[in-house]
Amino acid sequence: MATSANSTRSKILLESGTNELEVIVFLLCYLDGGHKVETRYGINAGKVKELVAMPETVTAVPGGASSVKGVFLLRDRTITLVDLAEWFGFQPVLDEEVRRRWTVVVSEIYGKDFGFITHGVDKVHRVSWADVKAPPPLIAASHSITGICLLDEIMVQMVDFEHIVSELDPSVRMELPSEGEGAAGDAAGKTVVIADDSGMILRSIQKNLEQAGYKVLPFHDGQETWDYLVRYRNGDTAEGPIAAVITDIEMPRMDGHHLCASIKEDAVLRRLPVILFSSMITDALRRKGEEVGADDQITKPEIGRLVERLQACIAAAESV
């Protein structure tokens, strides 16, 4: 039986800018040295459209990665089905007791629907982004885990579904414009602050903006960015004037919505244009972005339009 995310939307989508999120915890059961292991992972509930039983009919898609089991029909939609255990390189437990618990998490990522096979959903937790810590380097190197938090005294790893999807579906990868394309003639001397917990995406944005002539100050989470902006506001930084802020939404310690709200509530910093740049700009999240005062909201596959949209935001701010 499907559980609609829309039916609990008021519980899942929290008030804007509170730096909180709902985490749906799910299980992966696998064999390690012949022993059964059960590990808990998490997904931001705002990304989840619904939870459904393992489909009876899955149509194989030739030529895909082994972790892509095929596609299945969910009412009028065709959903790509990804086996998370296989993605992580685990040998799943296939006994009937475990298989009865298998649940598919249906999520919209980069505007496309994907179903992820889990071995059961545990519970939903409300947590603060301040409690989500960056993973240690050894785990972070896999690029599939974005953060770690302790829930009910159990470690839960937050899965980077965007990374998984971008590896499996080349059509959603960020495409940088060609060298010199979209260069901003008036960008010289203008500094842009960017925040993203993905080193790969941070470097892509930085390259895009520097190619257009901007100076870039990169940060790895919202809290680090906010700490710098406070020092900037107080005159304790060496860099020149900041022209704009570009931030991801999902980040450990402080999310992009809370960062944006903090900027817009500050009497000095509120003049800065803030662009939310994320894979998860759904209609509901777009409303949240508007509520916290974001000047623009762009999905990551639209990186080719980032400079153009940034220029428009800066021009609007300068004309006030």
C-alpha cells in the first residue's frame, strides 16, 4: 500500500528557515563475512513523494548500471528503480522475512522520478541541521554520504541521492558553459559567496563564476558561510564588497533556507541577493524559498544559466 507524502505534507515540510528537517530512516540488510548486518540510512522527507511496496513487475532496461533494476509503472508514471544495496556494493539478505519488508522510496530528483529499494522503513525523526555532521574523510570520499547524525543513540548516514542519480543518469549532470560563454562584462571586482557541502559542485560553481569574471569565496556549509558573513558585516574581513550569495539547501550544521532567512533578517546583510541553487527545488520547496526571501531559485542542472540569473539579481539589488 502506498503512503502519500502529500497526505502528511504539513508534518513533513517544516516552517521555513527553522534549520530543521524531517529524516525518514530506512534499513539496508546485507551479509558481511557471512553475518547479517542491518544499517540505518536517512533521506530528507521533503524529497520523498511516497513509499510503495516492491513492485511485482519490473521491466529491465538494457545497457544500464547493474544497480538499476529497470522501470516500473506507478499509476501514470514510469519510475526508474535503483537497488541501494547493490549501489553500495552490499550483498543483500534475500530471506523471505527481510524481503517482506522491502519498501521503495519514490523521490523526485532533478525533476525526474526515481524509486530506491530499501529493506524497510524505520521511522521519521525531526532533527536540526546543526545535529547533522559532515562525514569523516574516509566516508566522504565515496561521495554517497552527505552527513551523519545520531538518532535514538543509533548512527544514521544521510545518503546523497543526487550524487547517485547523477552517476546513473548522465542527462541530469551539470553541464558547464563553454569557455568564455556567458562572460559578465561588469563582473570584474565583484565577489560572490557560495556554499555547498559537495566539493565537486562547489568547484563547478566556482569555475563557472570565475570564468565569467567574478571573484569567488567558497564555503562548505551554511554555518561556515554565516560565520564569515557576520565577520564581513562587522568589518573583520580583508575581502572587498560582496555582491551576492549562492547557497545549496541541504547542508550539515545550517541549511540554505536558514542561511537565507538569517541574511534577510539582518539589517546590514539583507541587501545581498541570495540565490538558492539546489537539486530539490520542488513546488513546495520553492514556496519555502520565497518565504525566507530568496531572490532566485535555480536547480543544479541549470548551471548554464547561473551567471545570467546572478547578473540579473545583482543588477536588481544595485538599482534599489
